[in-house]
Amino acid sequence: MQYSSLGEMFKTVCEKFPEKTGMMYKSGEMYHSISFKELKSKAHNFAAGLKSIGVEKGDRVLLLSENRVEWALADYAILSIGACTVPIYPTLLPSHIEFIINNSEGKVLILSREHQLQKIKEIQGKLKHLKKIILMEGEGGDDLLSWQQIAETGEKLLQKEPELIEESLQGIKRDNLASIIYTSGTTGLPKGVMLTHGNFLSNVEGSRQVISVDENDTFLSFLPLSHVFERMAGHYLALHAGATIAYAESIDTVADNLKEVRPTIMTSVPRFFDKVYAKVLDSLEESSSLKRKIFFWAIELGKKVNLYKHNGYAINGLLKIKHNLADKLVYSKLKENVGGKIRLFVSGGAPLSREIGEFFNSAGLVLLEGYGLTESSPVIAVNLVDKIKFGSVGPPIPNVEVKIAEDGEILTRGPHVMQGYYKDEEATKDAIDSEKWLHTGDIGYLDKDGFLFITDRKKNIIVTSGGKNVAPQPIENLLITSPYVEQAVVIGDKRKYCSALLVPNMEKVKSYAQNNQISFADEDELLKNEKIQALFRSEIDRVSVDLASYETLKEFRLIKEPFTLESGELTPSLKIKRNVVEKRYADIIESMYLRLRLKRFFIAWKRFFRKSICDPRFILSIFRNITPTKWGQI
């Protein structure tokens, strides 16, 4: 069925599965369930309550909250009356929140708790258009409405006007604005991406044609719903299928919540999979030699099975027997660590390391990498369960066109492409050309099978002083596969060579020091230790074997303090702001290149000196080439 709006989708699915569990949340020590019937009632009551305080079709309603049932209910309530949801990352600072509220001209702000309310109090005098604030937790007060107040008012209104929501839904079309999502941006101020009901619905419809999801599935939601990836995949797509959505308590409790909820599908960013991988390797270090051998045998066998499967060959005979044994000894235990029922992981939001992708899929945990951006609602391409190409983000999904421009930029066109940037026509014209192609800003290529490969961000491409183009992100992805490297930034634009700033995993480095009898007074002394420096050099060399000579890192520096959101070095979606990092560590970067220049100067001088001593003809050639004029200049 093709829906006219997200509100219609919500209503229809709730009525199709009234008694089934639609959402789950944890309170105390237990997870509690809410049926689809209850969800519809709660969302529609809240929607009517919003109408009672003056929210009309087209109005912007801001949503500042952590992931929770009320976030989802508020979103569907807003959409069901034709208003526009403007999500705000709960981790944003007051100054950033102020910009979004004022730029969007939001009339109503829905907050989760007191912590978020304190941020608003800091900037309340600067908010030009805001008229009402609603608090999910607690009671209302001066200029503050409670969730309960709005819901109760709405319930009474619906008793008088039972067709109120239905009438609103009939007036909403696919091309109506559903949301303005402010891109976190690695440079400059965020831009408001305008996405319609049709943008989201076309993306849900296309994704469901290539990813099997139904009402028997359970999703665990922990990525911020303010991020377009979780919004589409873990919110709209899950509901479209009639699946159950369980909300993790927080990012820190995901490991426990996986075992409690036992989901079948989970979407996440690569950092989650990196951490799972690192944890598996940690546990292997403490295992016996026999267990390690069995583990790596099973992983290598899994790679062989995947090669057969993805190329259309049957798995039978001795290979099938071995694979069943590997499942019993290794794969099943790994699966238990992520709940026991998981059948599909989907990674998006940032590039996934090929090594991580191969590991998960070889271990019997299907991990599909996809690609998209906020401006494309977001999914453009995703790998297929029965056809995965590691290092690729898969073929474009149905309804989505992709082509590669002459300069290698990935362009996309279709019903998934945004309306434009809110109140920014110039930026919209830069992003969407006259033929309706969205310029993604990413560099990549399509292979002969139509699978899309991403090289890097166009604006991130390093051009060395020798004219070589270097994509830093694939190199950084290789670096963070080292257990000793937490974060990495490759430097080299307009310079002769590439170098890197590395944030070490201090826990791992200290463990290495203890195992190798390296004494140290503090962390600073430890990181300067020659053996630790040699460790990182060897890790860089290990992951660089397949790099071109101009991509290799000639120098590196260890940065003890991690890049964080609070320090301004990360975006809310945890992407590194390169310009901020390069500016903040400019002195350290310059010291690397000074060291390189001095090193090369002394090498050149030694060669010159050696040659001049050994070969008198070399000295004579210098004198012959110096004219009287040049002697005068000397």
C-alpha cells in the first residue's frame, strides 16, 4: 500500500495490528510493552492537544529529547496534524539550540526533562518565535505545559470532535513538509534540510524492497532519533512493517539491552561495530591457544562460505558440515553476546571498515553497509543479504537514480531528494542542479555490477604539493582498526607528505606497557616512550601495506585527549571536524613537518658531503657553473 502521509501510515499500521506490541521501554528493572492500539490513542490525543494550543498545518514544532516512546509519539502527533517536526540533538549546546529554534521559527518546543529545560532557560530571552514549551517529565508551571496536560486536553477535544485527526490527515499530501533536519556540518553553521512526507515514504518503500522486514521483527533503537538514519530506518521503516521498536536506556547500556530485548534487527554507526570487534579480540587474548585457533579457523571458513554464497554457489558436502561445526563452536556464541536472535545489522552514517564488515559476516552476523545523507532522506544504496561486496555500500535502492559526474562526484536523483535548505536558496541551488540531480559532495564510482564505492568527501580530498590526490577517510578507517588507535586524522593538504594525528586507546597502551615492562610516571611520559612510539609506527606500517607511496604516513603525533563533542572537535553525529582539529593542533602539525624537513635536509647534506669528499669532479662542476655575477651575489 502506498500512503499519502506518514500520519496515515501510522494510523493504518496501528489499526492493522491493534493488540501487537508496537514499542517497548525500560522502567526500573523491566521492559514494558505498549500495543499499537495504545500508541495510536496516545499520539492522537497529543496531536489534538497540540491543535488546542494553536499548532496548525505547516507550523514548526521542535523536539529536544533523548530516544524514548514520547519522542516517537510526539513525532507522529505533529505529523498527523500537518505540522513539521524539527528534531534537535539532545547533546547540543544552548548556543546551537538557539540557532535552530530561531532559524526554524518554531512556535512550540517539546522537551524531555529538566536537564534540557536548563539549556532553554539560558537562552529563553533570545528566542524570537517560541510561544509554548512542553515538558515530557514532571508537572507544568509558569509558561510551561506538561505532556500530561496536553494529552488530557486533547483527549477531551477528541471526545467532542472524534473526526478531528482524520480530517487533518485527509489534508496532508506526500509533497507536504514533514521535517526540517539541521545537518550537524563539519564546517560552518548547520543548514535546515527540508524533507517531505513523500521523501521519507519513498525511502521506506525502496528500502523494504531490498531489506526483508516484517511484523515478527524487533528493532533495538539507540542511535539518536534526531539523526535521519535512525529516524527513517529505526522509526518509520520499522513501523511501516509493523515491527516492534524497543528503546535502549542509553548508549552505555546497549550491551545489556541487547540481551534483554533480543532484537532481530539493529541499525548503528561503524563505531559500535568497531567496539564489538575490539571486545572480541580482547577476549581472545585471554583465551587458550586452542580456542584462538578454533576461532580463526571458523572466521576463515566463514569467509570462504560467504565467497560461495555471494557468487551464487551452493553450500553443501564437507563445507556445509564444517560450517555447521563452526556455528556450534563459534558463531552461536558470538550471536548470544548480541541477544541471540539478531539476523541483521545495518551500518550507516559513516564509512565502515572493510575488515570489520568481513569479520561480522564471516562470524555469521549479517552486517549490511549502506550509504546516504540527510538530503536524500537518507538511503541511496545498501548491500544485499545474498550479495555483499565488502568495501562497497551496495547498489542503489529502487526509486533512486545514481550517476558519477566527470570529477567523480556521486549524484543522485529521485523522490528521495530534499525540497531544499530552509531559507537558503543559494545553498539549495549549489546542491541541486537544473536537472534535479543532488550533488552529494562524495567521491566514488559504480562497478560493472552497479555496486557503489565511496572514496571520500569531495571537500576532504587532500591534494599534496606534488599534485597527488589522497582520500584521508579510507586511511583513517585502516588506522582505527588497530586496537591501540581510538581516533585518527590524516593531514597533508598542500604539503609534500601525509602525516597523522592519532588519539591512542590509553587502556590498551597501558596494558601493552605493563606486558612489556615499560615503566612510566604518567600518561605523557608513556606516550613519549621510544617503545610506545615504535609500537604506533609498526601499527601504521602494518595497516599501510596496500597504500600507494604518496598515501603513506611519514610522521605522526599522539594526542592524549580524545576529540569530543564538548570540545567542538566532533559533530553531533560524531564526525570529526577536520578544520577545528587542524586549527587546534596547528603547532603540533607544524612540528611534524619541521621535523620532516630537517630530517630530509640532513639526509641531503650527508649525501652532498659524502659525494663532495669522494669525487673532486663534483666540486669542480660547482665552480664551473658559478659565473662572475653569481660570485658577486655570493
